[in-house]
Amino acid sequence: MADSANRGTVRSQYIDEKGQKAIESYDKLDSDGKLAFLYYVYEKMGNS
């Protein structure tokens, strides 16, 4: 997928509508919000 991103492929071709909405919400966060979200995901991954 990284290679296709370099060629200008739109990510919406790979992600469903629910995923696109999640990405749009993430994109609206400021730096601290993004870091907090990523830390939350990191913590949850450790619990699985």
C-alpha cells in the first residue's frame, strides 16, 4: 500500500466508509490528541 500511496492512489480505495470516518476524526485532532489516541491504542494492544 505504501508504494501505491507514492503513486497518488487515494486511500479511500482501500478503506470502508467507517474507516474513512475514523481517519477524518483522527485528522481533526491536534498533536496532543493524536498522541493520546495512539497511546490508548498502544495500551489496548498490550491487553490483548
